[in-house]
Amino acid sequence: MTDRCPWCGTDPVYVAYHDREWGVPEHDPRALWEKLVLDGFQAGLSWITILRKRDAFRIEFDGFDPARVALWDEARVARALQNPGIVRHRGKIEATVRGARLFGRIEAEDGFAPWLWSFVGGAPVQNSWPDMAEVPTETDESRAMSKALQARGFGFCGPVITYAFMQATGMVNDHLATCPRHAEVRALSAA
């Protein structure tokens, strides 16, 4: 694919992520929670680091089943801290457990997916950036989402993280206008 967004470079793992996942509208609540958690683990690191560890994260975090992770106790957190396949950061692991418990409440009250999608009015924002220099790192919507998540008790979800999450889950289409995936993702958004 020529003219693909330059941020993915030529690394095959990154290229596959760009070409198949990034920007595709996601409405499954469990998948959204997984992506929110992984974006939180990215804080201070590169996304490719997290992407390469994603399978290990999925195994360690019980398939990102929020109901199972919500039951973790200190011993289970300690076990996760011993896993070299994931990012071993106590604060991020504890924030994941707390987030799993909060997920259950939001899912019961409002639905996790509809609640998150409400920050973009329920439909993907279709941007048309000419080059990477134009793409923001945060927006009013990501700041609002961050503030709401933090108010509910989530951690590692600042406005830059929530914007990366919004990009990854297709809440915003930030593929460059010249990237073939831009039109493909736009078409998926209309479906």
C-alpha cells in the first residue's frame, strides 16, 4: 500500500496493525475496554512495544474479560508483576483491575460502548488531514472523555491517551487523506 500513514513505518507488525485495525470503528464493549487498557499501558512507552506484547497481555489479563479481572486480589496483581511478557508497572496493573470493576458499573448503567461513543456524538468523526503535522494529539472530545473517565475512577487515561484510543477504535478517522485506508475506514463508518 503506497501513501499509507507514515507513523507505522515498515515494521510488519505495525503495518498490519495500520492496514487492518487502526481506525476501524469498534463497538464491542470488551474490545473497547481492552484497547483503553492497552493505551493506558502505553503511557511513557511506544505503541509498538505494547503491540508486540499484546498477546501476552491478553493471556495475563484473562482475555481482557472485565468480569474476571474485576475479581483480582493482591496475590493476582503480584503474579502479573512477575510476567516479563507484559509491562510490569504496579500502578497500571492496579488501574486495570479498578477499571474492570468500573467497566461493570458503566456497562450496567449506560452501556460501556454507547457511553464512550457519546463523546463523539455516537458516530465517527471524519477528519481529512493532509499530513501528520496536522493531526492533533488531543481534542476537546478527548479532554472530555479523559475528564469523565477520571471522574469515575479510571487511571492512565489523560487526554492524549484518550485521543490515541479514539483514533485506534475508529471514533475518529485520522488516516491521512492520501492513505488508502482513509476511504476504506470512512466506508466502514457508514456501514
